[in-house]
Amino acid sequence: MTVATDRTHPASGRQDRTPPGDAVGPAPVVRSARAIGTLAVVSVTDPGAADRAHDLMMADLRALDAACSRFRADSELAGLERSSRGRPVTVSPLLFDVLEVACAVAVATAGTVDPTVGSSLIDLGYDRDFAEIAGATHHRVPGPDRPRPAPGWWQLVLDPADRTVAVPEGVRIDIGATAKARAADRTAHRIAADLGCGALVNLGGDVAVAGLPPTGGWAVGIAGHCAIPTDAVDQVVAVREGGLATSGTTVRTWLHNGRRVHHIIDPATGAPAPPVWSMVSTTAPSCVEANAWSTAAVVWGHDAVGALTERNVPARLVAADGRITRVGGWPEDRPGRRADRSDRSDPVPAPGTVA
């Protein structure tokens, strides 16, 4: 995974320098749409492939929503939870793949990122699409007086030979984070292979790239929300391969029984992770891996710097008070660029390249 400070001036697209590496073609072309509760962006190095790339991305996201959404009663995941009751159920290749990836992430993070936190999120009121609860001023949800620890990913029994999954009765699954990152990886590689061009897919801050990158790499802005103006991002970095992900505690929040909560759950407690970090960005060989580390870092709290350093993960961590810590070779913020914003959690592309 390569990440470097990119000297693109967001307002003009002019570059002070061009980092070394493979490069192809003219400036990338971008298409975007709302999907799976976020902004989905695809960019390709072949202008003639942009519309086809958009169609491929949207088809993949429709399939993902039908298979994995926990907000749709008719999703395959909802049907699995209703029908399994601890017995193996044959599932589609897509749902099996996403669940298998989610369990692999749980193993890699020693259970810090766990797909069985669904009940915890429901107890907190995150039981419907986020847009339906974000603007509520009063949102009371009956539930247990205290948070309940997640049952544990190991209770899910996956059999790859028969492509079956067994879910114990009462266990609710949330695979939103890993499923979105997996979709970014799959779609970027599918577009690059099918259309023969470089591709970037950004699903609400989960960024994957594939194929030959544009000159200097893909310029990706680190910011808290897809609506942030591109000349106001915290930092612009160049990504040439793999994935980049950002997780945060200040954007996807809502009021629950009189207090503000966020969506990143500590499986050990069932409660939202303490907001030590307002935003964590990481890079890795895949978006799935980057998302695993950025999410785990939020849950690790004060232990995140040591844990990421030990694993040699490039990361940029923004504390609740705005202080920034970089590990694993993450580049310094560009001189003159504001880099102390703590109210953001989604990377957005820089204009002139990815935007």
C-alpha cells in the first residue's frame, strides 16, 4: 500500500510535483450517486468508461443491499436470522462471502470488530436507516437498562463446503462496515478487469483502487463528510494501490434516551466506544483491511497508537481535542492546510483528480 502527500491544489488541480510510479491517461472521470445510505463515488482513468463503471457499481450495490441490509425485512440476511435458529441455512455466494470476511476481520482484530453487535445497535435505537433517526430530537427506545456485550463472532458457524451459515436464535448481525469495504474492493477490481482501466470506488469513506492509477496516484481527501467542499478537506494523499478507510465518532451520531451516541460499538461492552478519537484514517493492501484497522483503532481508544504501530499500519488519528497523531509512515499534513478538524469521518476525493 502506498500513500503519500499529494501536492495537488484542490482549487486548481495544479501539481507541485508528480510522485514516481505507474501512470496512465488523462485526468480521471467521476460519477456518483446515493446508495446503501451513503454517497457512492466511482472514478476511472478512461473517460469513455465512466457511465459503464457507474452502472457496474450501482448493480453491485443493489445486490449488496438485497443480500446484507439489516434494515430490510426482505433482505437475505434478515431471512437468515429468522430461519436459522442455530441450524445451517444455505445462503448466496455474496452473503456467504461477506459473512466470511466479517468473521476473518473479527479474528484479525481479536474480536475488536465483531459482526454480532447488531443487538447492541438496535438497543441504542439504530434499528432503521440512519437518515430516519439522524434528525430526531427525541428518540426513546425500550430495551435493557445496561448495554449487553456482543454474543461473539464465534457463534456464527460457516461451512464453505456447503455454503451454509448457522446463526443462534436471538443473535443479530451487523456487517455494514465490512460489507461496504468488501464491496469497494470487489467493485473496483471488477471495473478495472471488465473495462480495462484504472478505477477508484469510494463508498462513504471506504476507498479501494485497482488497475493502473492516474499520474501521481489517486488524490484522496481526508475529511469528515462527503458534503465537505473539496477545498476544505483536512489533507490530500496520493493512493496508488489497495485501500484507504476512515472511521469516526462525530458524524454518524444520534440522540438516544437523551444522550448522543455513535455507531462504533465496543463488542466487549455493547456500548459505543469512548470517543478518544474523532477520526482515524488507515491504509492497507485492501479496503477491508484498512476498514478493520480504522474501526478497531476507535474501539482501542488510548491503546490504538501502540496497536497500530506494532502492526505497522499507516494511520492518521485525530483526537477528540483535535490533536493529530501519525504512525506507520503516514505523511505530514501539507503546510498551510488546516488539519485539526475533529468533526469529520469520511474521506472525499480532491477535485481535478477524483472528485
